[in-house]
Amino acid sequence: MAPKKLTHQVTLELAAGNAPVVDLGKMLGQTGVNLVEIKKAYDAATAAQRGDIVPVVVSVFEDRSFVLRLKTPPTSFLIKKALGDKGSSRPGHEVAVRQLLTRGTPNWKSLRLGQHPRLRNIIDEEIDLAWQGKKTSLDALNAAVARGNALLDLSK
């Protein structure tokens, strides 16, 4: 069987678990694809992420069949969600600090600094020495890495 011929491919940012048919219609109405079926498939695939914005790439083929490819939520949405839907009083700082102090998501398996207060203390001490002019920034960062690795026993 020959592969299907792709006729349209559109990326949409939709509300997870509750895609508005109006938005689907604006972008996909001219393709002749069944919008209700796309909505049902998208809503079923994103039901666990309800309330998030989940981008989807909709590929429509010449026989009016379709394939959905879900993407991760946009960074701007995740930042807004991390701030609790309010603006930051310190742009560029507040979210980064909160990320270091929180546990990871199920998709994030690596080490989180928030679980290691001693690491935070090492970083704070080295940054203070750099601010006081007792060490260069590079020396302070290198010392923080060395002390952190020794604490975690990663340097062996």
C-alpha cells in the first residue's frame, strides 16, 4: 500500500482536555476533515493535562484522515503556571530560584538542589565571597562545583 499523501499540516495551541471547535474550524475547516473527531481525539489524549495549553501538530491526508502529534506546553505557559498566574517582582530570578527549590516532575528524573540544603549553603557561601571581592566569579563557581561534587561524592 502506498503511503498517504499529506495535504495540510498545522500546529495549534489548544486547551488540554477541552479543545474549542471554533479554533479547530478556523485552521482546519478548509481541509474537509471531521473537526469533531479531531476534538475527541485531542481531548482524550490530553485529558490528564486539563487546564494546560498543549500544542498539537495536526497532519491531514488527502483521504481526510488525520494524525495528531502532541508537543510539550510552551515555556511562557509553564513560567506563568510556576508563578501562580501573577507577574514576577524580580523577572528572571524568581522562577529560577523556585525551580531549584522544588521537586521535579515525573518526567524530570535528575537531581534537584532543593532536596540538598547543604548544596544551597555552599553556593550561597561562594557567591557571597565573589560579591565581597574575595574571589573572582570564576573561582567562586569552580569552588562551588568542587565542594558540591565532594559533598555528593561525584568527583570519584
